[in-house]
Amino acid sequence: MQANRITLIYVLLMTLVVVASNILVQYPLPGMLFGISLGDILTFGAFTYPVAFLVTDLTNRQFGPRTARKVVVAGFAVAIVFSFAVASPRIAIASGTAFLLGQLLDISVFNKLRRQTWWRAPLVGSLVGSALDTLIFFSIAFAPAFVVLGPNEPFAIEHAPVLGLFAVEAQRWISWAIIDFGVKLLMGLVMLLPYGALMSTLKPMPAAEKASA
């Protein structure tokens, strides 16, 4: 019973993170930094989405990959419904596809590394998953090739200096994707702090220990 309650908490947390990120990814950061327009390179969603990998990794550590996959699938199912309600269908499809594949890859990598140094599994798993997630999400959400899923966002496909720095120009969503992944790399390191702090509290259950054997 307690395990079911904890699993439900993980599902709710996952849903909250994904829905919030689906909303925030549509809002570029305002202002300038060192002469660079932040709106050309970054959205607010880059700072919230990496928390999903923390939720997945904590679930995997405590209950094992089977339960972690259930949390991901449940979170995906609930979040995709909310996503269609608060975001465009194209954003919702992009987010759902990227979320599901990125999280499942994270679970697989985490489980292979879980018996190594404590930080290796959550860090490597989240970074590999984030790379796939970023590639899938930004391509489907903004690349003109996926216009069949919904209209292109004019601001996203306008050309601007890459990363707001270089002479070469590219569509803004490409710079968003590069910076988004850079933020996810940073957040992957930051998420080690709560993960490490919770290790002594969220100890692996027998099923998780068996999965790592």
C-alpha cells in the first residue's frame, strides 16, 4: 500500500513537470545578456524539464526499472492530455514523443550503471536521455519538415545568428535546441544534489535490488 502511494506521488510529480514544461517552452527568455538576445537562444522550459529525469531516477533507484517504466507511461498518458489542453497539438505531440523515448532510454542506461559509483547512473542516464529528448522535441515542434503536424511558429523558424554570437545564421529553434541541451547538462549536474540527499531516505526495495543483480 505504501509503495502504491509513493508511486502515485511520482506519477503526479512527473505530470506536473511535463505540463509545466510544455507551457514554459513556448516562452523565450526576455532581455539581453552580454549583448545577446536571450529570446534567440533559450526558453523557460529548459529549466524545468530536467526535473523529470530526477523523478524517473529516484523511482528507478527505489523500485527498479519496471516500476519506473510504469511511472513514465502513466506520467506520459496524463501529461499528454493536459498538454493538448494547454499547448498546441504539435507541441503536445513533440513533447509526448520526446518525453517517452528520452525517459525510457534514461531508465535503461540507469539500470545498467546502477551498481557503479552512486552519481554515475543518474548523471549518464539523464544526459543520454536529455540528448535524445532535445533532438526529438525541437525537431518535431519547430522544424519546418514537421509542418504536417501543425503550423510552423514564425519566430522559431526565422533566421538569427547561431547562439546569438556567430556570424553564421540558422533558424532560431536550432539555437534553442543547442542551448536547451547545454542547460540540461548543467541541470543534470545540479540534480545530483537532491538525488544524493535523498539516497539515504529512498533506499532500494527488494525488487530494485533484484533488477540490479
